[in-house]
Amino acid sequence: MKNFKQARSQGGFSLIELLLVLAIIAALAVAAFIVYPRVQAGRNASYEAQVLSSAQAGVKALFTTNNYAKLSKAAAFNAEIFPANMNLSETSIKNQWDGEVEVGPSTAKGAAATATGNTPVRYFRFVYRNVPADVCIRLAGAAVQNFGTVLIDKANGGAGEIVQDLYSPANVPLNEAEIAKNCKAAAQVGASITFVSN
């Protein structure tokens, strides 16, 4: 009997111990596959929200007259409004998802605007294309604090669905449900988000 106890104490792991270790490893693997993408999406959205806020301040500092009629990608490039890692040139600015970033004058409703005569253009816009759905929800939600109008386009090219419009006489408040709905609808192709400021 003594030899049996000695042999058992010198042996390897029991079946229960091995199953417990495998269960812990499986739980960690599942957590990594579920939690990590969400953390990464939050990090990407926070970074892009900071980029947008900095670019907004840069545009306002460049156009002190509040007439944004001459705002363009070339002006943004020459004034170094966006970070260098956005593959900048005078004709192209790319976000981290390789989507084109449009920069220019705007109407209050987010459409591109052109100056007519001496009438100043009081709004400008940034359009982020190809934004993944999980980042879209977080980015739109974070950026609405700095921008009066936010539109989310499910097809990456249309006029977009207004999720906030503080510049209109109707004063449309933030609609988080619309953000989620429109971002999820664009999950296959990537969303296009328009941010309008004055």
C-alpha cells in the first residue's frame, strides 16, 4: 500500500486537473476573441476622434475669418492639419481603414458647398469613408460633442442619414439609436460618416 501511494504522489496530473487547465485556456481564448476586437475598435475610434478634433481646431485656426470657401485637401495638406500617417498628399488623405477622407466647405446639412460671389461659406465638413461598423458607432458617438451635424451613410456615397443636426432650425438632437442602426446597416461595405462644423 505504501508503494502505491508513493507512485501516485510522484505521478503526473490527474484527469480533473488537466480538464481544469483546458477549461481555463478555453475561457481565455474565447475572451480574447470576443473582448480584443471590441477593445481595438474602441481604441481606433478614440484615436480618430482625437484626429477629428485636432483637424477641426486646425481648420478654425487657418480660416480665422470663418469663411471656409477655400478649404480643400490641398489646403489641409499644406497646413498640416492631419497627421502624417494618413498617407497625405494634396489630392488624397486616407484614414486608417484606407478610406478616403474628404475635406471641404459645406452647407449646414452636410452637402458640399461652393462659394457664390462674395457670400461666405460658414460651415466645413470632414467625410470619413470605409469606417467599420463597430468603430462607426463609437466614432460617431464620440465626435458628436465637437460637431453640430453628423450624418451616417450606409452606402458610402449618398447624402447620409442625419443622426444629429444642431445647425438646423429644427435642432435635431443626438439619436444614438440611429447611429447604431445606420452603422450596422453598413457593416458589409463600411460606413461613410460626415462631420459638419462651423
